Amino acid sequence: MNLADSEIVASLLSRDNYAIEKDINQADYILINTCAIRDNAEQRIRKRLRELRALQRGRQWVKIGILGCMAERLQKQLMEEEDNVSFIVGPDAYRQLPQMLDNLKDGEKLAETLLSETETYDDIEPVRYDTNGITAYISIMRGCQNYCAYCVVPYTRGRERSRDPRTIVDEARTLFNKGYREVTLLGQNVNSYRWEAESGKRKAESEADAATSSHISVGFPQLMAMVAEVSPLLRVRFATSHPKDLSDELLQVMARYDNICKCIHLPVQSGSARMLKLMNRHYTPEWYLDRIDAIRRYLPECSITTDVIAGFCTETEEDHQATLEMFRRVRYDYAYMFKFSMRPNTYAAKHLQDDIPDDVKTRRLEEIIALQGEIALENNQKEIGKTFEVLIEGVSHRSDQQLFGRNSQNKVIVFERGDLHPGQYANVKVTRCTSATLIGEVVDNK
Ligand code: 5AD
Ligand code: SF4
């Protein structure tokens, strides 16, 4: 999401005579887009700010700005604590950036952190910098109002709002025409995407008008279908799904289109009913497993990935065992695994205690990581002998004689280069694997 936001910022500033400077030693402004989700994300930014002091000593005019969730969370306090920061801009205020930079005088400090109920930046065509030219993100909605007890996002990114589907489809089409072959539709909870509008007149002024104007409502499954229709050669992915809202209708749409990738990221957070309730997740382990069954039913080839938190407030060994059991039941292909980090302002910070000692959190996290490592390896071993259609993304980091790409399930596959090149599709048969990568050979070229 931050990558997509940085592309919007680059676009807004490029329109106003600013240009991207890749060499940080030549830049006049340094903008740091930040995350506030866990304390260590914020600590990394503070460390970066200390490192930038040396650069500023030789170039005193350089101004540093903090964008994103950390700016929103800490507001002006951040500039008081970090005296080399000149401006801070929250996630809904990026349109103000060009003017801010134009007006920012030496020694002055500026802050814009107002959250909006309507801003979607849907008229901004992002500048795709630092890209492979093949895969791109499209932000389809902003904000979140699920208020999971541990999570700071609803406070830093504001209310949910969805973007006009026509602008999303146009963006996908433009990318396709430029040679991109995969788009990932992004939102904190894509399943609650909804666009409502009156066609013709926005509001019917008379009964006659009312008869000619019709109500348009587009939900996430329809949006996926609209983007998939751009071209059968354009792959479509999405993130992130909230398990409480994952509908059969979406799974049916996914089954209908070959170019909708068969990969679902479904953050479980915990396998314990008691923890899920305390986390305010609005589902039980049974509900979650029912959704997993539905995925397997409609999309037998679908990969499933997740997020999990170890050591949330009051978590017992029994709760932790329930999480391990959930991992054994679902057999995720990949997992993002975290230690709970108490975030100021959240329900947890106001009403619960961060009572699991750090060494216990660490041990539980390590147990989850070890189990997931075994499962991922076993899952990958089952792929040996299968042939997948791979979208080639680039040259392998290990050897320039090898290319890498992903299959529909989002698994990375490495293979000999031959005369293929990035952006093409190739059929690759898996011959070996590690827990993270499949290795294969091209069987025929499309
Ligand atoms: N501590 C640890 N992990 C968190 N996440 C969100 N908030 C916290 C927190 N306070 C994790 C969740 C979420 C992912 C993006 O980050 O697993 O799905
Ligand atoms: Fe945070 Fe929950 Fe919203 Fe995800 S759904 S962004 S975890 S509040």
C-alpha cells in the first residue's frame, strides 16, 4: 500500500516541476513514506533519520519529510522529537505536498495530517518508478473501519472509501497497453469494496428523471470481473481479504476467469476462538475453516497465505496451540508471522495489558515459523513434476543465465533463460524446490 502511495506522491510532485532523484546524495528533498503497524517499523525510520544527519551536514539545504502512517499517528510530536524533519504529511493530504514544498522556507516546519472521508486519488495516474515494467499495484480503496483490537490502521488511514471502478479499469488498461502483464488490486479489506452512484443525473430532480436514471452498485466480485475483462493476458491479483467478508460469489468469479490468479491471502491472526473475539475479528475458527473449505471447493488449485500474531494480550499456551493447530489444518503456502506489538490508541492499549513476556512471544513465534517452514517445504515438494504457466518477471538474482517468474499461485519459479524474456508467459515444469522457491525447466514456449 505504501509503494502504491509513493507512486501517487511521485505523480503529484512530477506535475509540479519536481523530479525523482535516485541518488540520495543529489536530492534536495528526501521523502520517507512510513508504516506505523508495529513499533519496530517506526524504530527503523528513526534510525534512518539519524543516519541522514551526516548527509545533511554537507548539504544543509536538504529538507526531510515524513509521509504516511507514522506522520499521521505522531503528528507534530514527530517534528519535535526529530529535529531534522521539516515537514510531515498524512496519507490523505498528499495533494498539498507540491504547494507545501514550494512554500517551505529554511528553518520552517509544516504539517498536514487531516484525514478525509472522500479522498481516493482516483484522478491521479501513479508514476511507476523503480518498477520491473511487468507487475503493478492499483489501489482500489483506502482506509479501514474494522477496528481490530491490536491495529493502528483505522486511526492512521481513516474511514473506508472506494474508488470509482471506471478509473480502476482505465488504469489497468493503460498499464496493459504499456506492456504490464499483472495488476494487484489493493485495499485494507478489499471484500468491502463498494461503489454506489446514480447514472445519468446524479440526483433525480423529477419523477421523469427518476425513471431514466438508474442506480449503479459495484461490489468487489464485479470489480474483479471488470478488470479481468481488460485482457486475458493481464493477470489480476488482490490483497487483502478479511475472512469475515470472503464471499462465495468472489470465489465463483475467481473460478470463472483463468487470468484471475489462484491465490488468496486470508489473515487468520490466531487459531483460538477466545483470542479472535478479544481481537475483535468477527469470526470464529469454525467460520474461518469453512471459508478455507469453500476456497478448496471452488478453486482446488488455489494457494492460501496468511498473517498471524504471536503473544497477543492474555494469550495462553492453549491459545498458542490452537494457532499451531490452525496452521496444520490449513497448510498455508506462505505466512507473514509477527510478535504482538502494543500500539498506542488501539482498543488493546486502552483496555488490555501487554502481559506476555517478550521471551514467551519470541518462543511462540519461533514455533510458528518452524512449523510453517516444514509445511511450505512439503507443499512445494508436492509441486514437483507439475507444469505451471509462469509470467516472467526478471533475471534471477543468483545467475544472469536464469530467469524468474511466478505461477498463478504466486510461487516463485526459477529456470534457464533460453531465448525468453521478462513479460512473456512460459510453461515451466517443476523439477526441484526449496521451502521458498520452485526450480524448473521450460517445456514449451507460448
Ligand atoms: N502487532 C503485531 N502485528 C500486527 N499486525 C497489525 N497490527 C499488529 C500489531 N499491533 C499484523 C497483522 C496484520 C498485518 C498487516 O500486520 O497480522 O494482518
Ligand atoms: Fe487493521 Fe483489522 Fe483493518 Fe486489517 S482489518 S487494517 S488488521 S483494523
